[in-house]
Amino acid sequence: MDCVRGNFQMLNQIVSTIDLLENHQYTRPLNVFNGSTLGQHFRHIFDFYNCIIRDAGGAMIDYARRERDPRLEEDCNFAGISFRTLANKIELLSEKQQIGILGDFGESSAEEKSLIQTTIGRELLYAFDHAVHHLAIIKIGIKTNFPEVNIDENLGVAPSTQKYWSSEPSKT
């Protein structure tokens, strides 16, 4: 499977998970997250994908310029629609496209930033891995606070781990 297709499926898995949640669950501050919400984690995932989509037509991607739209953390219906839109836009990208990434390694805004050469495919891989990581956190939040929500057990599990698990002999 190519990178664009894998990310399309990832975004659809995110939409499917959001669709399982009620808005009061999506926006409730959770102790296991030190007061953050499921919605904030979903919004954070969205922001990284959105930077790639937004900046793909230019010379560089700047992840420090994330939009951080509060509607994505406060309204699960809006978030679902927004992720569906992202999924459709992802399919229009070319993995081989060369692009720069503006790297922000300094502590102050006055420090110089570095321009790093990459491709859209590499950045989609980054966004995918970043999403897996946050979905693992989201899964902990859902299982801990909303056990009645029946989520996919593979949510937040990397494809390589899923393949490893399926190749392991049964431990009985």
C-alpha cells in the first residue's frame, strides 16, 4: 500500500472513532490526560495533516504554524467533517513531490530556523506515525473513562506491530 492510501485509511479510522463518541465524551477533561480532552488530541492530529495539505503547494511546510482551531476540539461533528475533508485532499498529493520543512529547534522565536529538504511522502509517513501515537493515547482515554464505547482494538497500534502480533504463535 502506498503512503497516500495508508494515510487515507488512517484518516478514515480517525473519523470512525470520532463517530463513536458523544460530544460530552469528546470534550470532557480527563484525569489520565492531566485535564486535556479527547478532542484536543484529535485536533492535534488534524493540525499536522492540515499543515501538509496547506503547505504542499508551496516551497516548505511549517509545522509551527498550526491553526489550532478550537472547533476541532469542541465539536465532534465538526471534527468528523473536517477529517473527512482532509482524507479527500490527501488523495490528491504526490508522495514524490520535493518540499522543505522549516525546522524550529530554538527556544525563542528570535532564533534562526533550519530548512530541511524532504518529500510529501516522508511527511505523510511522519503524520501517520504521529497519528498512531496519539491514537494510542486516545485509546487509553476512551478505555479508562468510557468503557461503554466499543473501539477497535487495533486503534493506536502500528501496522508493523499488528503484523508481528499476527505472525506470533499463540501464547496459551
